Amino acid sequence: MKYTNEPVIVTKNLTMRYGDKEVLDGIDLTIHRQEVVAVLGPNGAGKSTTIEILEGFRTRSGGDVVVLGADPAKADEYWRSQVGVVLQNSSDHGKWRPQQLLSHMADYYRPYVDPWPVDKLLQLVGLTDQAQQKISTLSGGQRRRLDVALGVIGRPPLLFLDEPTTGFDPKARRDFHDLIHRLSDLENTTIVLTTHDLAEAEKLAGRIIILAGGRIIADGSPLELMHKVSSTAEVRWTQDGQLRIHASQDATEFVRRLLAEHSTGITDLEIQRNTLEDAYLSIVEQFEDGQTVETTKFEEHTL
């Protein structure tokens, strides 16, 4: 696929209704190439419906949708070869071996694209040593790496990840995050992920979209959303054996002055800021309480 500066995903006034129930109420969204975007929101917010429409698995009720230059509802097989999908629950091929399964799947892509060389892809996802091992004997983290390999075998410029690290132990989660960053950096892949793990969203995504009530109620970088709730940081330090606390709008400048004025005797210096979880909960609670939530507009740019 020839890359351009055109956005990878554009929706305008996207709506979805099931009978009298309105699930999506006018979603306007633009995502550019090589962005890593996390879609967050409470259960029933419309996350899954939005993603399934973008993937071409669900037909919308109204509005315009363009993904990789085409309407997903009318897209052809070539378009589908350009969209990688890693579902939360993947199919089990326990008797197969990773190299065998990836080679088999690569054959389906060859009429449309040049798929990854299987050995190189196994190396990228960290499964070289397990290439000939039965899938049923792989650990949960290794199976998830195989899921990603299956999702990207066709070198898709767009990858959807659904709850990518559910059930992972801390090491497997960290390794998986490293893999996602490599995919984004090396392959110019645009990644859209859904997760309930706010710490994961903050580590992986450069942009956070919060859905509630079928609408986008916030859109910005993790830092922008944290500042949206409060730009005040709490500075804690120990001086002459006494714990001291100061709230500051500019914690960096305050710490500079503090250290300049008291070059000795200060220990245990710490700056505590709002977390993405704090921001998320505050934004959603405001919306649910009927308060106006000022949506942070993510600055659009060409890459």
C-alpha cells in the first residue's frame, strides 16, 4: 500500500441504533498514520460497536466512515487484507505449531499483499524458540504473541487490538508492550486498541479517546487529559526530619526554587500528579452527573 498524508480513519456523524436504542450518537473522529490510540469508556459506552464498524464487521445506521480510503461496509478483499485484527478471545489451534500456522495464513494474503517472512515475524514477536512447539503447550503470553503475529502477517497498515493483555503477568505485559511499540515504530502501523487497563493505555497510547453515552467526551494525549482535570501537582519532601507538602501549578519551577534556596537538608523529594485513571474517572463521572464535559481536541497533524 502506498502511504499518503491522508488520515487512516475518518468518521463524521457516525450513528448506530438497535431498534429505539441509540448506541452511537454522532461520532466525529480522525486518526492519522502511525498513531497509537486507546479507546476507553464504561461498559455500554459504544466502544465495541465503533470498532466493529471501523473493522467492517458491523453496518452502521448513519454517518460517513472512511478507513484506509474506503467505506468498510463496501470494502473488497484487498482492503480486508490491509486491516489486522487481534480479538480478545482468539481461536485455538492447539495441534498446530506457530511456524506451520503462520505459513498457512500467509498463503491467504499472497494474492493481495507480500506477507511477512514467517521466520522474521517469529523473531519479531519473540517466538523463534517456540516455532515448532505445539500451540497447546504455549504460555498465555506466548499465545498472545502468536495472536499478534497472525494479526500482522499481511503487514497491515492498520491494526486493531481488543483487550490485548487480559490475564497477563507483569513480565508478559511489559514484553507485549515492547512488541507493540516495535510494530508502530518499524512498520508505520496505526494501532487502535481497547482496554480497561488505564496504566496500559497510558504506556501504549499517544492519544486517548473516551466514549460515554455513545459520544466522544474527551480526546487528547494522556498528559492533556490529566491536565484537563487538574494542572496542580503535589510536591512532597523531607526537610530537617519534617515532611512538607506543597501544591503547585508549576511543580518543576517550584522544585528548582526549593533546591536553589535549600541546597542541603532536603531528602525524599517526590512529585505526585494526577494519573490517567484519576482523569478518566473524573471525566466519566462529570458526564454521568449531567455536567458539561469540555472535550479536549487532539491536534491534527500530517505525518
